[in-house]
Amino acid sequence: MRIRAKACLLLAGALVVAGCTKPDETGDNNQAAVPQRGGELTVLLDSAFSGSWPSGLDPATNTTGGGNLTQMSSIYGGLFRLVADDDGKNAKVIPHQAAGYEFTDSGKTVKIKIKPGIKFTDGTALDAAAVVFNIKRDMEATCTCKPTWQLADQDPITAEGTDTVVLKFKQPNAAVINSFVVANVNWVVSPTALQSMGPDAFRIKPVGAGPFKVVSNALSSELVLERNPDYFVKDRPYLDKLTIRSIGGDQPAYQALQAGQGQVYEGMTTIPLLEQAKKNSQLVVTQQPATSPYVIQLNTKIPPFNDKRAREAIYYATNGEAIRQGLFKGAYPLSQSFTADGGLFHHPTVPGYRTYDLEKAKALVQQLGGLTVDLGTLKAYVADQVNTALQTQWEAAGIKTTIHSEQLNGLIQNFIGGKWQAMLQTAGAWDPAVGVGVGFRFSSGVPFSGVSDPTIDSLLQQAGQSTDPAQRDALYMQVGQRISDEAYAPFILAFAPASVVTKNVHGPGLTTLIPPVVVNTAILWDEVWMSQA
Amino acid sequence: MSDVATTSPAPRVFSAVLGSPALRLIVKRLLTAIPILLGVSILMFVLLNLIPGSAALQLLGPEATPEQIARLEHDMGLDRPPVERYLEWLWNALQGDLGRSLVSRQPVTDVLPTRLAVTGELVALAFLISLTVAIPLALLAARRPNRFLDRVSMVVSTAGLSVANYVLALLLVLLFAVKLGWFPAIGYTPVSKGLGDNLYSLALPAFAMAFPLLCFYTRFLRGDLVDQMQGEDYVMTARAKGLGPWQVLLRHAFRNSSFGLITIVGLNISGLIGATVIIESIFSLPGIGQYLLQGILTRDYIVVQAIVIIFAIITVLANLMADVLYAVLDPRIRYGTN
């Protein structure tokens, strides 16, 4: 598959030159227009990521739930969801199937109220008991998309009456509500349907209370959904039918959009195709705000990066601006920390951050008597390109560099083995405390971190517990400062995939900006509509 | 009356059939297939177990803790000894149960028929297109070697052999789906919704798979035909008997050259099934190639093992069919004289 993916991506450039479309002005999806009911829409998803749902669509057993946001939110809706202004500003998590929430016990308890009258598509009630059943089941799941909550030992998940769910934690959990939108607990299944169908059948044809219900599901191939006429939001969803189809990468997807066999493609990353799509008057490209910057993780536990001078040499030898211009046509902002402009607590610069200075890099390498580095990454088109650029830049500073990219299994083995030296990865999340947040790359004791620093551990713990946003902001700034001061890991830029849609498609997260919660944006499918003209 | 009429010839027919060299050949080949299939299944099982990581690790991703991985491996039964797992799989497979996918928990035998139908149709169409075009083209080229048609066919064949089918697939989509809008770029329409729509949906993927084959067969058959026509005694004899060039070509040279073509087609079956992995992915077809790819990516050895065995059976049967065709074409084989 990798050969195929590479070939497709290489072809992308050639086909761009061949000129698939005439240069034209960028399409305008006219957000001011009045939404219309009806229409059937086909969504194309990359078979290597979001278009892969091999373990089915039950939140408790779907091990790729984080990538399958479109499938899951279409079927289940969600207790909460992330919304933003059309330009992506003021992003916040708001109740959806939940009616509201309140913190008590100094942030150690949260009470979530469920909207009354919501029914699953099998006619049973989505009430507090159903939510409790789901959260308990999800927390028992083997899926890594379950939340990393430290629940209280006694009765951590209970119902109060028919409409209130009570969650109790060992420590204050400031990010609990934000964590819903990146976790399986957000998607509530019908306990009655689950019990009557059995888990194996349920994962193929699940029952939720979302805007659409499942008609057919060929795993990792095609999911056909139809409008849920009893959806709890009046006059929603707009679409009659949603077909989700897996496709082998950006190039075939782009061609399918042009040929009219699809209307939406999520997560395009191939820069030449994006450039071309922007010039196609029949398509609209929406570049979502980034939340997770590329970081060069340095393993500070073993040589050569247990020596701060070696880490500094990497900082000075890395020319982020050249990568930004050369590989990304200046499309994404440079980063100096683990946040990006689409996420919370973002600060574009860190005082004293070491920027590119070839002479300083050379001098440090000379002081060290030479520096040899092995730089790895997860096998992906963009990451491979960045690593090749880094190798060239570092060699210019006298750093002997070998690069390699690994399949996921190999990468994990490398991390767990602990012998890795440098890794190009992404760090951070929309809320740094949830999902693959900053702790994943910088906390002590995490196998995927190259840092063991009690100061950072303490700051991250405080930031995760504080319910005061200003205090959290200050704490995360301190974490960023500490990473910079100790030269733990240079950041490059924050990269985010884009959605490409045909001109008649409109909707939040497709033609407006919503920060990605995992990798792709969580599109609000009940609000998506098509102009019928 | 009927008793007398039917009972006496039956044993003779039965005996004649059993004594037929062609049937002996089929039985012999089928018996040889048993150790081959067993060997393939063992090899696949060993290889899948030697690959670093596991289905659990692959599914849970980089955020997984060792405890989570261990738990999922236990749920999947991957913590049991490999020999025990293989023997259990083999025992069930012999009874027609190819197991449940480790990842989706679906019985593989429930999923395979629908996916096999898509891939089978795709491969059959690809062969049909390639042979339907290649044979007449090769005959025309061989009839007048080094003339205009021969040279054009050789140039096109060389070009076709130089282009990988996935490259060709994207170019075909660009031209016939995006630019001209004649065919769909992706998707599959089942036969149940109409044969016309079904063939229409498979036109581009089938042609993308057929074209390299077509070029290869044309070159191969043309070369063999030219050799036969220029150097074989039986051709001289046929000509001396007064047969025209087309009669010699079609009745004698083509018959001899078709042996090589049948062998090549038989050998190509497995390669063509392999090519469906890429083509189905590009055209978003719900076939067995896509299923195999998912199985490999998720380290789902149950799925991979089942598909590989199916592929092996198809390959064995295709080669058996080629052998039977030899017998049909060559009386010496049919009557066991050679």
C-alpha cells in the first residue's frame, strides 16, 4: 500500500503539470445562503486513515474511533461538540445531546444534564441511565480513544434521576468536558439495541441517536446512512442520505470529486493537489486551523541528546522557515511551542527560543567533536519530506544524519525500545490536556516521550487540574518556556489537513473553520446542506 | 428394456472415463494441490507471526499502554501458542469455517462471497478484454511482420508494458471520467442493479488491469507466431499443400502458439489478483483486494490467511484448467501418448 500511496503522490505532481483544470478563481460557497433540505452526498475518506474502520462502529470497540469522526458523529451525534465562528475563532465545546453541566466539589465532580425527549433510532430513550451504561462500557474498552480520566474509587459514574449523569474524579479535572469531543464517551449507543443484536452484529449496524441511521456498512469500504426523521434537533439534518466511501489517497479522491462521484473529501494533505484544487472553480478548499505542530523529539535519556549542547545544535541547525516556504509554500505558521493558532492557550513565540543560526550550530558540533544523529518518523508523505529537508539542513551544520520512516508497529517498537535518538512527530491538541496532548510527548514515564523532567510533570498536572483558564494559560506558557530553555525539542510548523468540497456543499467544518480535535475536524453533519440548483 | 439398455454400457463408460489420461491428470493435479495449499497456509502463518507487532498493537495505535495491548491480545486469542492457533484454524478450515476476523469479529466466510464476486468479475473482465484484443492484434501483426500494423502494435505494446497499472488507472480516470465524463471514476454497481450499469462501473478498472496484459500477450503471441511461420516444417508442409497464409496462420501456427499463451495466462492469474489490491483501492471497489489490504494493515492473520488460501486455490485451479486445455488442443496429451 505504501508503494501505491507513494506512487499516487508522485503522480500528483505530474498530473498537476498535465493541467486537470483551467485556472480559475476560487469557488465561493456563499455561507449567507439559506440552507436547503434534501440531497444525497458522498464523502470520500482516505483509506489509510479516516476511511478505515476495520473494527466496526461501536464506540466501545472501534479502535480507530479517533480517525472516524465523520462516521461516528453522523450515527451518534454526540453529548458535546466543538463549534467555532466561521473563521475558526472562539472555538468552544458546547452541549449537544447534553443540556449542560456543572462542576462541584472543587472540580472533582461534574454533573451532566441530558436533554429530555431524545430517542435512539430504535425508539428507546437516550437518558441518564443510557449514558451511564455507555460511559462505564467505554471506560472498560480496549480502545485508546477512551478518556484518560482518573476516576474516583467509589461510584465514579452514576445517574441522578433520569436526566443527570454524575462523574467523580480523584483529582480536579478541568478538561473533562473538552475531553468528551476527542473520546468514545461522547457517542452514546442504544443499550437495548446492543443487547438485542449482540456486540458483533451491533458493531456492523449500530444504533444511535444521531442525525443519520445506518442502512448498510461494508467495513472500511462503504457506509450508507439515511436521514433520521426523529432526530432531536428540529428540521435537521438537511441531507437525505450520506454515503461514506473509502478511497486510496488524495489523487484518486481529487479525480473522483472532479468527475462528480463525490462531493466531499476530508483531510487532503498533498500540497500540489491543494494548490490545484484552490484554482478549480468547481471546488472549495477549506484549510482548517492547525492545533498540533511538528516537533523534533530528542531522546534526552541517552547520547547524544543527554548533552544539552547537542540539543542546542539541532535547534540552531533547523531552518523552519526554509521548510515552511519550500515544502508548504508558506501556508502554515511557524511554531515555537506545542500549541498552534487553532488551539487553546496559543502563543506564537517563546522568549529566548533558539532560531536558525548555522554558525552557532557548526560551532557546537565542533565543540562536541562531531555529532551523528538518527532521525525517524511515521511513514507519511509530508513527514518524509520534512525529514529529508532536515537531513540536508543538519548535514550543512556538520551533523551526520541518517533518516528512516517506519510503519506504526515499527515506530512503536522503536519508542518502547528506548534507543531512538530523534523523531519527527506532532505534539499537542486543541486542548493540550486532552487527547494526544503535550503530556504524550513531554511527560516522564510515557514511552513516547523523550523527556524526564519533574518540573514539566508538575506544571502539566497543575494545568490539567485548574478550572481557571488564565491560570492554565500561564502554566502552559511555563511548560513551553521550560521546553525551550532546556532545548528539549525544536518545533517546526503547525500543519493541518484541508477539506475539499464541490461548490454546492455547505456546512460547518467543511466550508467554515473548526479546529481539528484529533487530526481531522469534527464536521457538524446535521448542519451540512447542498444547494439544489 | 431400459435396464438392459443402460446397465451394460455404463461400466464401460465409467471405466473409460476412469482410464482417461486427462482425468488422471486432473486427479493427479488435485492431489498435488493438497500439500501446496497446506504449505502456503503454514508459510503465511509463520510469516504473519514473524512480522513485528500484532493486530492489537496495530489497532490500538501509538497511545496504547502495554496493559491495553496485552488485554486486547488476550481478547483476540493472540496470547495462545502459535502452533495451537494454527492447528485450530486448520481444523476449522477443513470443515469450511475460515474463522472470524480478529478485528471486526465477522465470520470471514460471510464477507468473502460478496467481495470475491467483485474481484472475480474484475479479473474475468480484464482477461476477457486483454485476450479479445490481443489475439486478433497479434494475428494481424504476425501475418505481415515488420509492416505498419506490426510496428504500431509493437510500439503500443512496449509503451503499455512500461506503464504500471496504477499509473494507467489514474490517467484513465483523468481522461475518461474527469475530462470526458464517459465513465465513473469510482464505485461499483452490483449485477443485481442491471448488467449494463455493472459493466459500466467496472469499465475503467478492468481496462486499467487489462491493458498491460493485452500488451504483453500481443507481443508474446506475435513473436511466437512469427517464429512458427518462419521456421517450422509443418508450416512449409501446409503451404506446400496449397493452404493460404491465413489458413496456415489460424489452423496451424496459432494452434501451436496458443500453448504458450495458455501457460502465460494461467501464470498471470495470481499476479492479476494481486494487482486488484491497488486497483480496488484507487477505484473504491469493495473487492477482495481491499479486504486483503485491510487484513495486512491490521495484522488480521485470520483474514489474510483465508484470502491467501482462496488465491492459492484459484491459482491451482487456473493452472489445472490450462493443463486441461493443453489436452483439448493436443491429441497426444488427450490420449496419453505423450
